[in-house]
Amino acid sequence: MAILLLLVPIAGGLLIRASRACPANSRMPLVVALGSYLVTTFLGALLTGLFGVDFLDIEGYGLDLSVALDVGTAKYWLLLFAPWIGIAGVIAATSPSGLGDAARRPGVPPGHVRGPVSMAHTLLVFGLLAAYCVMRLRASGNLDVASTWRSNRGDFESLMFVRDSVTRAMGTLGCGLIYTALPCLSFVALFEASRLRSRAWAAAFLGCAGTCVFLSLASAQKSLVMLYVGILGVGVAELGWIRVRTLFAVLGGMVVLLTLLQSYFIEDWDYRQSVLLMLLRVSTSFPYYASLYPRTIPYQGIDIGLHILGMAPSPRDNLDVFNSMYPGVRWLQGSVAAPAHMRAYSQGGVAYAMLVSVGIGFAVAMVMRLRARARSAIGFAFYLQSLVTLYYLSQIAPLDTLLTSYGMLYALFGLGPLWLLESTRAPATRLAIDPRNPNSARRASAWTTESEPQTRRIARRAIEPARTRSNTNRPRVRTAS
């Protein structure tokens, strides 16, 4: 308990310094990275450490609590606070110098925002990728979403078999398109619909968003729908349509959505269980990682991706921990979710876990720089997908956030072809401001890195009559009377 009392002020102090070092309009990557870890792992593991291991199985899921022995130890608390210290420490140390300079740099004036992308190109790429996914789903017999969900209502185990069969049928490419590539293209439509105030772009966005939700439900992935709704809320907040504090309402809506989806398959499901599921789904594995390695299972060795080339076995810590947590589950090989630094702990111990936490801090700083430089629809979409990657770092290994079907690699499958098509057009245009058209300034200022009051001042200056400025700057000439 003494180390807990020591770590709390250290982590709190670093978080305050990191928050003060970042401009208010550049904090979203930090909020997403630490907020995801707070909700999915930290709170549940903190309560487990304070109230004992019995808190883990508060809902009676059948966990084997006999192997979770290191709850509340010094190692347990150090691993729990590692992301707070690593991420907040890096941001506090690098801002406003180093990587923080890009986040603090004033935004580009609205007249220098890049022009809109082609709607035809966006819908062409989206349509081709979506058609491929639909054909694969149809070939596997999983395209009838309503029938699949209706036939498995009240049977959670059957739904897990459906998800496993869909994942095998779609393959890594198909899953990557559904999980990453198609949502990225919908972010492009969201950006243009917001900046241009265009009904056509708004309709395109709604069509893309509906397709993403449909394909997620067809693959029996409820969590993907919730994540997509959440990141759209973040995107709308970044575009200035809602205040950041309104995201708490979005979080409440996600709890309602989770309750509705879960109650469809599990009887007597309520909001309390939804909250506990959000808090314990990932955090349940935390004490097992801290206890099993290296006491029961030796460290695996650092994974540098050689298993992708067939030169080393794939990491199986998430499988081994699941088997230790649920020794009675043999009808399907399950896996557990765990924060990136805990996946690293199973490979190289506490030192490697701390190193990965620091690395995530630099990743957060890089996403801040990306936000400061994103001036186009494609850049905005890549930025939002980077936020999704920061969220995934609270649940999967660092390498998986890049190369698996959840990884940034598949963002290039959507944004890459669109960028190539756009490069065939005329050289990239700038969204010029016409002094006679106030709407041009309003559209241009929809996405900048500046604060809202400053953006409005620039827009007002841009539409001032030219003669007013010329009269103001003209030197006074004294004439003889």
C-alpha cells in the first residue's frame, strides 16, 4: 500500500503537467489514450487491488481465482500505473519543446486548407471495398444479418461460433477492410460534409456509416459498432459541432447501446451489468498477467514480428492466460484482451512493460503532431484512425495495432487508393477565400488547429472589404490650405 500512496501523486502530477503543456485543442490524443486505459483496465484493476481478488468474479463468470496471487503487491501497482507515468511523463517532457512544438504551432489560416476530395473517387473506392466484403459474406452464408441474429437470440455461445466462422471465412484482408479501411473512408465523407455543409456529402456519409454498421453486425461484432459510434462522436467534436464535454453524453449513449445489444442475447441484462462489463472486460486479465508471469509461465521473449515471416512462433500469452482464467471452457479456444504494456510484460518483464509505456507516450505525441498538420479530408481520416489505434493499445499488443486486421496497415487499403485517384486530378488546390462570399471563409474554417475565437477573427478579417484595409493603410498626406 505504501507504493500506491507514492505512485498516486507522481502519476497525478505528471498528468497535470502534461495537460498544461498541451494546447486545449490538441489534447484529444492524450484523452483517448489515457481515457481508454482508465475505463477498460485501470478502474477495474484498482478496485480489484483494493478489495481483493474476489471482486474479479463479482458477476459469477466462473473465473479460477486460485492463480491470481499477486494482487496488491508492489509489482502489481507499478504495472497498473505504468501507462500513466510513461504516457503523461513523455508528454510533459516533450511539450512545448521537441515533439510538442508541432502541437503548439499556430494553425494554418483557413485560406490554406486543402481543397475537397472528389465524392466520385471516395464512393468508388468505398463501393469496391464494400462489394468485396459483401461477396465474401454471401459466399460464407452470413449476409442475412437479421436471420443470423434472430436465430441466435438468447444463445451467446452460438453467437461466438458465428463470429469465429465469419472471421475464418473473411480472412485477415476481409476483416481488415471491415474493421479499418471502410470506416476510414466514412471519416473522409464526414469531414467534407462538415466543411462544405453539403447535403450530398451528408448523404454520402450516412450511406457509408450505415454500411460500416451493417458489415460489423454481419460479422457478429457488437464492440465494433460501439467503437465506431464513439470515434464518430470524437470526430464530430474535433470538427467543432459539439463540445468535448458532450462526449460524456456519447459515452452514456454507448452504455445504452451496449445494454440493448447484450439484452438481445442474454436475458435479464441491465445497465449495471453493462457498466461492469466495460470496467471488467479487459481489467479481469490484469491480475492474471501479473501473477502468471514468470511464476507459472516463463517470459516468452520479446516479439519483433518474426512470426509474421514464419521465423518464430506467434505469441500466445492471450491464449494461455485465457486457459488459466477459464479452465472449464473447452468448447471454443478463447483469448483475453490486455493492455499493450501487459502484453509486453509477458514477453520481457517489468522493465520492458515500462519501456513500451514510454513508447506509447511518444506515439501519443506523434498523433498530436499529426493533428496539427492534418489539413485535408484524408489527413483528418488518418488522424481519427490514429485515435482508434491509441484506443486499441489499451487492449492489444503494439505490433497488432499496426499489422493485424485492427491495425493501421489496413487504413492504407482505403485511404491509399483514394490518395492515388486524387493525385491524378489537377495539382492540389487551396480553399481560397473570396472576399465577396462569406460562405467560403466559413467552409474553410471548419477544420483548423486554431481555437474557435481565433478562427472566427481570421474569417472576419478575410471577408472585410478590400477598400477598407487599403484606406486604413494609406499614408496620410497633408495638403496646403
